Amino acid sequence: MYSKTPLAQERHLVTAIPGPKSQEALARRAAATSGGLGLTFPVVIERAQGAILQDIDGNSLIDFGSGIGVNNVGNTNDRVVKRVIDQVQSMTHTCFTVAPYMGYIEVCELLNELMPGTHAKKSLLVNSGAEAVENAVKIARHFTKRPAIVVFEHAYHGRTNLTMSLTAKNMPYKDGFGPFAGEVFRMPMPYPYRAITNAATLAEDSFEEISHRIEKEIGVHNVAAILIEPIQGEGGFIVPPKGFLPALADFSKKHGIVFIADEVQSGFCRTGDWFAVNDENVIPDMVVTAKGIAGGLPLAGVTGRADIMDSVHVAGLGGTYGGNPVACAAALGAIESMKEDKLNDRARHIGQVLGDKLRELQGKYPIIGDVRGRGAMQAIELVKAGTKEPNTQAMQDVIKYCTSKGVLILTAGTYVNVIRFLPPLIISDALLKDALDVLEEAFASLK
């Protein structure tokens, strides 16, 4: 039952991590659930509120991962909870394509309003980021009557068969799960920290290579869509150089290619804008959203130009649970909170605090090779001092230390050497400082 008793927004440990109750529960987890499921934080959570997770041993832990960028408005956000409770008491399911309801319509109206550009837009709701990506691809193919999809190195787009094909990294996402879908073509992603070209011309050089390969190796007339994360997520929070995304968007427009921005992790105020593409005023043909959209409930969207979204025949899109009434209610509460609580401003503030501290640590510890990100989507890449050789061991040691002190931090990166920071956008400055102090202790503890 939902408790209105506030959960103190402070870190407090009463046992070692994991505690005895969590250890017992994790043994049950191992016996009952698939061994193919990963485990990041070795505790079992009983309650969560704001930026604090409380485990079954009574430990209060700082959430620096937001459920992988989901809880942008914090756990058990009041507006989300109220709308969800009201919706559950009213109706839980009809299937929107059988008997529609207002929540789905209202969420789509908001997505159409928020998507960049003044053109007419329409939206589709589904259950997950991967499902949204799949729908975006099939809509683009249907609209253009072309087969090819262009994606990028280091990309992550999901775990279904098609989205595994779109995803770059083999382990753990693709290994042994093939064969994969065809007509997917991977292009180099400009990675400023690891670029071998002149940094000043990286955007131009990268675009020139990619456009040449599309024209000569695929044929622009065969390309249905270019799909890209404006800031790559699982790939290591890689931020492309200024000018690269606008060049891709312009190229797509010139050749009748649908330009799709995968904003699953970077959307909904995470970077200090509603979408990461807003930073350079890029207007995609389609935007894919999920994660932060609904305050923790499963919901995702595809929003695009009305002519593209209407190009599919009637009943060509849909799904039983897509845009479930309860998830839509949560989304309305989450988006209301983002607007009313000015979470774009808050994300920019968090980004300043995070970035300043991470650069300070970089000055002290040469194993921090790069600090990057935007807003409350920041990362550090760990290397062996004096080189750019990935330092996976240091990453693991830092994560282990933070875990032992009650701070949940996530990893990322093609080379398994990136620590990413995705705190809830409602986190207090005091909690932010506490978590960063623990992070500094972790680096100081390295041998």
C-alpha cells in the first residue's frame, strides 16, 4: 500500500551491503529467476521515494541511476502517484484500438507539442523503447518504400531481434542470439575522446565519410531511415561534435530519408532540454521516447511528421497493451511535474555541479581520461594513466566502493570502462554532494 510517510532524503546504512535480508532474498532470486538476468546492485529494494532507495534491511541508498534514466521526476512522485491511483480505481485496460480513452489521446497531444518543429505531428504509444524503435523503423520503411536502415557504432537500441540488429555491442546484448535482421548498415560514430582526426574538423570529416559510404555502398535511394541517439547511452554517453547532427538531418532531408532521433535515454529534461536534439535546434522527422516519459511505468512513444505517421494503412499499427491507461496517467503526471517543477533548469544545474566535480577529480586522478555529457547525463571514461587503454578494473573497483557505501552508480561503454551518472532530476544538492564525496573517496581508495 502506498505510504505517505516521507522517506528521509539522506543516505543511511544500518548493515553492510548487502545486508542479511538482501542476501537471503538474492539467494531466492538466483533459484527462481533466469540466470541470464544481470545484477547491478546487490540489494533488494522495499521502498523508494525521491532519490532514495530503501532496501529490506533498512539501508537508505542514494539512487544515482534513476532505474537507468527512468525516474527523472523521482520515485513515487506525488503527481504520478495520484493520477495512477485515480486511474486504477477508474479503469485499468480496454486496449486503445478496441475502445479508446482520453489518457492515450492526451499523452499524444503532449508529445506532439513537445517534439521539435512547428509542423503537424502525430504519435503512437507502445510499451518499451525497443518496441518504439521497431515501430519507427517499420513506419519509415512503409513511408519511403525503401529497405535500408543506417545506424552507428556504439549504438544501443534494444534487445528484440530487430533492435539487436541495430545495436552495436556484441556482449552482452547480441552474442549467440542471431541470426539478425538484414538491411542494417553501421556507420562510424564520431567519438571525440578517441578520434584520430583533427578535433576541429571531426564533425565535418565524420559526416563526409558517412555520406560517402551511404552514397557509394548502400545507395541513398535505398535508405529508409538514419537512426541515431543524439547522445549515445549504453555506448558510453558519447556526445557527437557540434555540427554533426545538423549535417545528418540536412542530408536526410535532401535525399528523402527519415531522420529518427532515439531519445529513449536522453529525453524528458535529462540533458537540460526536452530532447537532446534541442541543443542544436535539430528537427527530426521522428522522435522515439520511453524511460523518463512515465515516472517508472512502462510506456514509450513514436512521434513524427503527420504525413509519415499517417502513411501506414489502418490497423497496421497497434498492440494489446500499448498506451495502457495506467501508464498514460503516470505520463501525464510526470510531464506535468517536469513542466511545473522546471526540471530542465534543474537538470542544467545538476550538470554544472556534476561536471565541475568530475573535472576536479580528473585533475587529481589521471585514470579519468574523459569527462563528458550534458545536463544530468554525465560520464567519465577510465583509462590506464598516460594512455587511452580502457581501465575496466578501476571502473569495477570504484563501483564496488560506491556500492559498499550505499551509492548506486551505473556503468556503460563499448570498452566497459565508463561510469555514467543519471541522478533523478529532483535530487537535492545535499544528496548530490554526498554521492560525489563518496565517489571521491572511491578514487582515493584505489591502489
